[in-house]
Amino acid sequence: MEQGNRLSASGLFRTIQAGFTRIKDSRAANASIKLVDALMSGFAMFSLKDSSLLEFDERRAKGGNLKQIYGIEKIPSDTRMREILDEVEPGELRPVFKTLLEELEDEGMLKKYLFLGKYYLVPLDGTGYFSSKQVHCGGCLERQKSTTGEVTYAHQMLSGAIVHPDLDEVIPLAPEPIVKQDGSTKNDCERNAAKRFVEKLRKDHPDLPIIITEDALSANAPHIDVLKENNLHFILGVKPGDHAFLFEYVEQARQRGEMTDDEYQVNRVIHRFQFLNNVPLNASNAGVRVNVIEYWEIDGDKCQHFTWITDLWVTKDNVFEIMRGGRARWKIENETFNTLKNQGYHFEHNYGHGQQNLSVVLAFLMML
């Protein structure tokens, strides 16, 4: 394949299809529709922004060049597609994400995402994509209303993407389902999913220099330990209500004149910083040391205030860029989830739940 052609639409479709062919099909060898065709059909449905499997089925019935564009030999009906995809183990789709990222890297496309000259920013956040009061499976999270006892069943996932403060395009990574784990009666949670996500991320990309950005719920010692164990840097938001010890420590240092001050003005906007390195995270984890950045954005009468902790050593030379990295966390919500919800991908529409894995598999295909 010619240099650069791998990243054309047809080249990427071929890469995805090749990845799907490596997924083991546990069905009978004489199955009328190949697993790769069912997976490519599901991928095509989201690629074409069809609002339902029925709409895709109507497209299939009309013919056209669907088979030619996506390399599908035999397109399944909506019912048959659900049946086939329901049996797919979602984790089998992870290598396709890995291969796509490696192709971007090989073609030099990742270079424009370099942050601070040598890292890649990866914000993490959770989102829901299925909810019902009747339909459910063994993996569904359960939320019971205290006043009525009514149970809502749901599927969620933790997602990450490579982003850059100056770029609107993001590169989604393989998501981590937030579902009840095998044999467990307890709900899964975002914290457990984050641990699985970063461990799998590092296994898939052992040498990629990554900075994880997350909100204040992740700024705790166990999670920071997991990030460090997996050789991942971090920029994490913190709030006074959740980190009273940290903020009190910083305030005392400010009163002693130990904070470093810095200020920039860009057009009318003033960017004001105070930062302090080597700060204990909290009283019970004094050995976990972090570097703290307080930031004020002042635009006339409007003032916004943010605080982050990071393991990157903060200086006047890099504080502005670290701030931009911290604020880029919103790209997982704006350029990822909101794109899928509001730009024709129908992310929160129920394409089907299935009995085993259908809902999760469809979410993976949409993210692809």
C-alpha cells in the first residue's frame, strides 16, 4: 500500500476489516454470514450515521455500493446482526484501536499531538450509553430509587482520547466498559474502570509517553499510585472540598511567601499563576508528593479559578502549557462525547441491548 494511502477512508476501512478477521468466530464453520461481515456492517452503520439498525437494514435493501465501500461480502439483516454481535467478546475489539494508533504513529500523524514537546495528553471520563427500566442483563449497573424502589438498569464506559489544546480532532482509544464484572453482584465503578483502562493502555502502548488528565475524583493516592506504576504522568483537577489538607498546606506556604508567582496577558485576558512543587497530597499520604498549580483567568469583570496537581516539575517556563493541558480535559466531553451525542452518531440511542454483549460491542464500534 502506498505511503499515506493507509490513512485514507478506504485504507482505514481495510485496516479495521483486517483486524476484525483476526477475531475468533465460535460459531459453526458453515455459518451463512461471516463474523467479519457482521462487524463491518455494524461499523458501517455508525460510519454512515444511521439512527437505527432498521434504517441500516433499509439501506441494505436498497443496494448501492455499501458492499464495495466497506468490503462486506454479505450484509446481515438487523435481527441477524444483533444475534451475531451479541456473542462477540468486547475485549476482542481492542487490537483494532491499537493497530489504528500505530498506523497514525508510523505515518507521522501523531507528531502534531505532541504536548510539551514529548508527551501525549489523554483525558479520561465516564459516560452512559444505555438505560432502561425493563431491559437488562447480568452486566447491567443497577440504580434503585430510594423513594419508590424502582430500579434503572444501565451501561456506562470509561473513555480516553489523545487530544491537543490547539486541535479540534481527537483520537479515541479503546474504551473500558463499566459493567458488573463476572461473578460479582456489586456495581462496577469509574475508579475500578480507570485502573483497568490505564493498565490495558500501557500494555497496548508500552513506550508511548502519556499524561493522563482527570477531574478531582481521581486525585487520590491509590489512583496516583496506579498511574505511577504504569509509568504515566498526570494533571488532575483538585477542589477545596475534597482536598482540604492540600489547600491548607498551600495557603500556609502562600502566607510564608513560598509560592512562585507568574502572570501573562494575552490580548485582554490576564493569566495569573501561583505554584508550589513537592507538596504532600494529604495528611494520611504525606509520602505522595505532588506539584500544585493555582490559576486565575481574568477577562474584564469575569474571573475563573482552577487548581491542578501534577507530577511534572512546574517552572515559569512550562506553567502556562501545563495549565492548557489541564483545561484540555474538557475535550473528552466536548470533542468526544458531545460529538457522538450531537453530531449525528446517536450515541445515547438504544441500538439494542442483547442478552450478552451487544450493547457494549455496539458502543465499541461507534467509538471506532
